[in-house]
Amino acid sequence: MHIITPTTIESVAWEGKLIAPSTVYAVRSSDRPVVTIGHPEIWPVAEALQNQVGQKWVPPLGDADYWLVRLACTLRDPRGLSNITEAQQTLNLRPQNKNAGHAATYVFSLYPDRLTVESQREFNVSLGPELKFSGAELKLGEVGAKIEYRKVFPVIQSYGAGESEPYWIFQRHASHPLDGSQFVYAVVVAKGGAGSIRAAINLTVTVEGPFGLWRSSLSDEAKVHTRFTIP
């Protein structure tokens, strides 16, 4: 499969201003960052890795289901005197069958794993049959998915491979602010007996303003719109 990463969010799950913690006083409305969270896009891994010569992908665990998930968010610097210094996008995974336990659902691999400010803005990424993301090109007839990727945020680091609450940290650079739409990918696993996956996206943003550093987050009402189910 050939997957083209878009440049803008076409389907919006939630958009609005983040809220400041109760311990931070006198934060003006113009100092609160505005964010957009897109609806996740989901492909069965077996479908994503299918190639033109009809080779089938063999999963590493026969009693588990695998999905490729794409998440998207847009950050906009506040209109006031504040600036975004860092953002964290988290993917929370829970099995539909509560008796299965949290270990029944987890993320196998994440992309980007680490990108620095020196990285190219546009390049190709491959998801191979071992479910790892790589910058190497797929060979002719090889099972795998080619992903056209565009980097927007200066520094990106992922954490939590093998866990049920992975996250990406987006950081600004002196010459590159955190502004624009960024897309990230994850390979998600549900072991046998887990059923569907109950998932949720959370976004927290660190803001530097006249009152120092403070973290803004989604309201409880906003979090209702960022929940989804896999598949």
C-alpha cells in the first residue's frame, strides 16, 4: 500500500482553546493556545502491507489483531504574549473486554521515533513485515507499506513502544516555532480475547508567557470527542 500523509486535517474530531490549570491565575483568553485534533485514520495491517504481487503478510502472533493508526493535530501559537514551547500527544489504549487486562492492548511501534530539526521536511518511510518503521526503500515485490511523510514540527520524540499509553513529544527550536499540522503513526496490537480497542487521544501543551511556564490541556468536554474504537 502507498500511503500519502496529508498536509492538513480534513476531518476534525475537536477544535478549540485549551484550558489552564486551576493553579494558574489571570491567564487571558488570548494566551490560551488553539488546537485541532483530527479523526484517527485506521488500516488493518494485513491490508496496509499487501503488495501488488499478492504476497500475504504473516503476523508475529497468530492470536492477535494489528492495525496501522494515523493521528493528527494542529497547534497554533496564542494571539497574546505567550508562546508554545512543547506539546505532548498521547494515545490511550484499553481492551473492550475488561477481563483481558491492560496488557492485552498495546502499541508495537511508533513513528516518528525521533526526528530533529536537521531532518528533511518531506521524505519516504517504510513499514516492513516485522512492523518496524524504516527510512529504507521497499524492494520490488517486498511486503510492506510505503508512507510519504512530511515533517512540520522541529523536534519530535516518541515514547512507550510496547505499552498501552504511548506518546509523542513535540518541541520547538529557536528558529522554528511549534505551529502547523503534524501527523504521526502507530502500529496497534490487540491480543486474542481483548475484543475491540477503546482508544482516546489527549493533548497537553506547555506555554511560556508573562506568568512563566504553564501546561494547558483538553477539557473534559473536549475529551469526549477524542475517543474512538479500533476497529
